[in-house]
Amino acid sequence: MAELPDDAPRLRALLAYLERQIADNATVATYLSLLRDDVRHALARAERPAPRQRSMRRAKGAGGPLPTAGLSRPARAGDYDVELMRAPDDPGDIVVHAAGCEETRGAPRRIRADEARALLVEPGIEPCPTCRPEVELGMDVA
């Protein structure tokens, strides 16, 4: 066990320092966990065999546009994006956006509502002032 001072002012200062370190490292740990998950997903996609191409030819005489269902996942209510990579000249806070927000920059990662709530209570992670995801989530992050 570490030797601790026996006076209250130094113990308070030590406690405040340790709490700041824990909060700062929790933010970094959250960021690194999100980045690790992205790398794992990219690795899984890279190691997967290439899918066989489905024929998009239409039966003779069939009209209308080709089907697009299942080709891309549309944004759903309740989906959120978190900016993971910031530009080197813009070392600002990590920002959480509602899906489809035009202010999203960098390489956003799609996250669920529970993940967005957890991130928005972390120091250094801010809600977008344009799309205000905290309002949609029913949070007061002031």
C-alpha cells in the first residue's frame, strides 16, 4: 500500500488529480475501443471470401428499375454517428451526431443509441450543436 499524506488538503488534491486521470483515461479507452471495433470489422470483411455477384438481369419483357433493396442500409431513427478521426489541424473534441447530419466530418462510425448515451457523458465528447442528438436521446448534457 502506498504511503499517503495525513493532512486533508493534500489528500483532497491527490484525490482530485486521480479523478481527473481516471476521467481522461476513460475517454481515451472509449475512443480506442471504438477504433478497435472498426479494425476488427474491417479485418473480418477483408478475410471474408468475395461474395458471388448476383445477376441483375431482368426477365425478358420485365420493365421498371432494378431493385435496390438490401444494397445499402438506410439510416434509421435511433442511429448515431461518432467522429473518430479528426484532421491534424483540428484537434477538437470527439462529436456525436444523429445519423445523416451534414456536419459530420472525418471517418464517422455508426453507433446505437445506448452507445451514444454512454459517450455523451464522457469528458471531451460533445453532442453536435446542429443536429442535437442529446435532445433525441432525452438527455441533458449541460
